[in-house]
Amino acid sequence: MPTIKIESEKCKGCSLCIDVCPYELIRQERTINHQGYQYVVLADPEEQCTGCTLCALMCPDICIEVFK
Amino acid sequence: MKQVFAKPKALNDEIMHYCPGCGHGVAHRLVAEALDHYDITGRTVGVAPVGCSVLMYDYFNCDIIEAPHGRAPAVATGMKRSRSDLIVFAYQGDGDLASIGLAEIVHAANRGENITVIFINNTVYGMTGGQMAPTTLLGQKTTTSPYGRNFNTDGYPIRMAEMLAPLEGTTYVARMSLDKPVNILKARKSVFKAFEMQINNVGFSFVELLTICPTNWGMDSMESIKRIQDEMIPYFPLGVFKEKETEDYI
């Protein structure tokens, strides 16, 4: 199944990927990473991710990898 | 499972120091993808500006040379003239390129130096704390224009792409935006084209990228993206303003 991998230590929680995901599969965690930011995670229990790469295109910290 | 999106090889694994949402990360990625695509990382020299991206040598796997404030096109000219086998690009912000380095960029473009210039336009001086830049929009509040930019005292925002396009020396001039995925893909195409122009020895190529600066605009990332679409793109229209072919040049 297509999926994405987010490097939580690099994420700065800018939320650009959250807004751009057509299925709203990305959400912000309540905990913070070592940089002090609330990082984002993929919440995709029904495996809806299509690997469209929109989130990865928007990510300014290049911490999203997409597999298809 | 096949990996369809990965970090370009021309960038290393260092965590970037930019603020959350800053457009420099995407701009770096586009440049790095161009270096990967043409397989020129080993013979590329970048020229870093003074500004937020002053530390870009930490992130790229190619050589980066540091230039005095605004003088990146002059340094790139010297580098390219002394080593014409190298690929040289200058990466500058709007305070660096459009204000203090205006003479350097205009004359480098007019001479038709065979270099590539990537211009990041976020309408403020970012690193020094959000002061008014030549590209600051009318009415925009910054730390040095607390009542908004007024054309009576501060003049009008400068459109660099339109200014450089009529010069005979330029071969490729474009303005793109990094506000949404479709525009990022168009911007990638433009950056690739700019490097292709240099590889084919056609001449001076210039790509302006509209980016967000959430910290100095006092907005969150989503409001900043909306501001690009509502305020910046109407004043700074997107598109390719000039594209010469190799035959035209010769």
C-alpha cells in the first residue's frame, strides 16, 4: 500500500502538509521533538494514502519520503 | 514498494535552521533536484548571500562560496570567468539582491554572464528582523514601516523579473511561486530550465521565487500561503518573461 514516512526529528510542525493532504491523513502530535516543535504523524488506519506526494512537495524541511 | 519521493542527493541530512514554514527549504530542494537531474553536483559552485540562507553551505553537498552583502553575482562572475568548466549559481534574497546588490545583479545580467541566479522574494528582510525591503508591498507593515509602506516616502515595490527581462544579456527570466504543489512543480521546471541554459552556455538565467516568511509577517503558515495568493501574486504576476533559444544567442 502507498504510504509516507515522516522524520519526526526534522519536522518543525509548520502544518503545510496537513492542509494539502486530500484525505486529511496527517495530524499534529501533542508531544514535541528534540527541536521543541510539535511534529506531525501519519494517521492512516484505513490505508487511504495514495502516495500522491503533495505533502512531500510542500514540506520545507524535506522530512517526508513517499513510497508507492 | 518503490520510493517515489526522496530527498535529493545534493542535500545532506543536516536539520535546516529556517523557521517553520519558511520557503527556503523548498527552494533549496528545487536547486538540489536540478543538480541531481543534470548530475553536476561535483562541478557546481554556489554563491551564498547575506541573509537567512547565509548558512546554505551547511546543507548542500556542492561547494558554496560566501559573498559580501549583495555581491553574489559579482563573485559568481569571477568564479565563472576563471573556471568556465564549473556550473555557478547565486542564491539571493530580496534585501540582498534588490536593495544593496541592485547594481551587481543588473550589470551581471546586462553583461550576459553565463550564471544562474535564484532570487527568493518574501517582501521583507528576513534575517535582520523584518525590515522593509524594496519588494515590500504597499501598505505592508514591517519593523521600519510600522504604519505600512507609503509610496510617497518609500516608493513602489520593485519587480525584478520585469526589470531584467528587457536587458539584452538575459536569456531566461521567470517568476514562480512556492505556495502550492502545482506552482512548486512549475517552479521546479523553471529552475531546471535555468540550469540547462547555463549548461548549454546560452547565458544569464534568473528565476524569482515568491516564498512565505511567517515569522516576519506575523502570521501562521496557512495565513502566509493565503497572503501570497491574495496579495503577492496580483502584484508580482507569475510566468516566464523571457526565454531565448541557443540559436538566438549565436
